[in-house]
Amino acid sequence: MKKIIALILVLLIILLLIPKISFYIISSRNKGKIINIVRENFEFLNNSIKKGSYKDALKIKGIKNINLFRTDEGNLYVEYFCRGFGIVPSGVYYGFYYHSVDEPIGFQGESVPLTKDGHGWSWRQSEGDNWYYTEKIEDHWYYYEAGF
């Protein structure tokens, strides 16, 4: 009987860990692909910013949508959405952004308190489950993950 209970507990622990491990693997793969998109198309992306022809970047494989925002300070923030899955309240979005002021900022240019986190910065909603992580790729270019 003790062996059966132990086996059930081990299986339950494994089942609970599968989503966390899967999310980590998916996140790592997305991050690598997105960083490569920026680095392999760096000159093209910078030229599209200089010319104001932001939507030209939709020609780049892996970019699904582009949105323009102005920060509270009026600075340009261009979001390049690359992939996402799930629906609120368990959706996760991946992409990168250009910020005219070379510093990290919250999702879609929102001013939120970012905290140093490994190689990047993160934010967690104090009363809720929303979160955000961003990491510098090159000057003015940042990777992001956002969960809602």
C-alpha cells in the first residue's frame, strides 16, 4: 500500500512539473529565435525606424504584427509581436521592441517599475498574475515576454 501511495505522489509531482518545464523550454526557444531575428535583420530594422516605414519589417519571417506607441514621456516605442499562445488569463506573448530612449520599458511602452532580473528586467503585478520580462539585445532593441 505504501508503494502505491509513493508511486501516486511521484506521478502527481511529475504531472505538476510538466507545464513548468514545458514553459521554460518554449520560452528559451522563442527568446533565441527572436534575438536572431533582430541580429540578422539589424540594419534593415534600423533603416525602417529611421525612414518611419515600420510596417516594412512585416516582410521578415517571424514577425507577425507591429504596433506603434508613445510612452508617457512621448518617446517612440515600436512593438514587434512574434508569437503568443493561450488566452487571458493564461496567455503569453513574445517579441521585441524598439525604444527611442535606449532603456527598458514596460509592455507596449507602459511605465512600470522594472526590477533587475538576471540579464534583463522584470515586473510582476502586485495583486494579480500579470508579469513581464525584457532584455536588451542591441542598442535601442529589446526582447520581451509578457504574461496575462
